[in-house]
Amino acid sequence: MLPRREVFPHVIEMNYQARQRLGCSVYLVHDAGEWLLIDIGFEDTAEEIIEMIRQMDFALANCKYLVATHADVDHIQGFKRAKELLPNAMMVGHPECKRLLAEGDRVFTYAEIAAQNISIDLPIIHIEQTITEGDSLKLGGLSLDVWNTPGHTGSQLAFRLGDLLFSGDNIFRDGCVGNIDAHHGSDLPAFIQSLERIRDCDVKWLLPSHGPIFRKDRVQLQKTIDRLTEYQHMADFGTCAVDWPLLDQWEEELARGFDPDKA
Ligand SMILES: [Zn+2]
């Protein structure tokens, strides 16, 4: 039997449990014999993760939910295998996640990035129950509140459990955020709203989908919000920017004509 290395009461994170990096964060939440998994990562680590869970003496038959934070392949590819090993578990995710996975959308899920020769297997994964803002996942005596936090992508969810927020790809410990990419459904104004909601809420800890767990810090969140607010008006993220003020300035200058002495 493996000792359970809880990061917080009722919460185990499988990379911390293994004391090595397996892939994305995989959170196991448990109470009164029931448990759920938030994300699973790639298929090649799914069996190892579930074997560790078995060795920690969790009954595989008592896995109640398999939860997709969003549809990205590095978070969900292993769910097909996980569902075979955990047939009693209900596969849940956002309606947009359900659609992308049912259609096997290879672009929105990052299974296919042609320009970088990335082409990886995306199994068809059936989201059996959709969850969205206002829903909650009940587990023993616990209740996880479902938050819609679009921005990185339209299907991004976060989950609140008391002082903890399973915060998905919204923000990481270094202040970085999940990829901003129009081909992935990213939306800067929505992203800023999601980050403002996290900034203003009273959770103490953020449990992200990549990298270390960290304390929620208003100042850091504001710095990230300010950066994304700038991006909205910069050509750097042109496909996601809402405007580019330099073009308005140029138009005024075109009307006046170019004068090297005034440039
Ligand atoms: Zn991610």
C-alpha cells in the first residue's frame, strides 16, 4: 500500500504523490470513500496513475466523476483508457468541451499544430454529463462549485472547494496564463473577466492545471490582468486583440502628410 500524500485535506495531486512530473496536474478529491479525478493527462501515464490510486487503497469502483477542466489533449487524452478502467465514473465537462471531444476537433484541442509538425492521437471521448456555472459536484459530504472561466479557451472550467480553487489554465505560479491563441478559442476580454473573478474571490489557494500549487495573490493577479489588458491593444496578439491604437494614429498622420522634421 502506498501512503497518501495529501496536499490539503481530501486532496491528492498525482505529480506530488509520485514526487515526479507526470504531465499536467491530476487532482484526486475524496470523501467518505468516494473520489473523483480532475483531468488525467496523456494516455501513456493514465494506467500508472490509476495503479497508484489503487495502491493508495481507493476502491476503483467508487470513482464517481472523471472531470475535464477543458478539451485540450494534454489534459484529456488519457480519459478513454481511464473510463475503461473506471467504468462506474461519470465523465463530465463543459458543453463546449463535450462538443469538441465528440467531434474530435484536432485544432481546438491542440492535437494538431501543423506549423510545428505536432500531430497526436485524440481519442473520441464521450462527456456523459455536461456541467456549467452554478452546478456543483457532490462527493461524500463535499461539494465542488463549478465556475465557467473562459479565456484560455471557451470550455475552461474551475472548481471551488472551500478555500481551494482548482484553477485550470487561468494562471500559474509565475503569473503566466494558459496559451492565448485565436485558433484555440482564446478570448482576451473574457480571460480578463475570469482573472478578475479569481482576484476578487476569497479563496486562499490556487491549484492550477500545470506546475506548483500556490497562494492566491491579488497583486500578482492584477499584474497579469494589466498585462492582458495591454495585449488587447497590441499587435503582438493581433488575432485576439480588440483594437490597435497605432492604426488610428497613423490615419491622423496620413491626413497631415509625413514631415521628417516632426517625426
Ligand atoms: Zn493546459
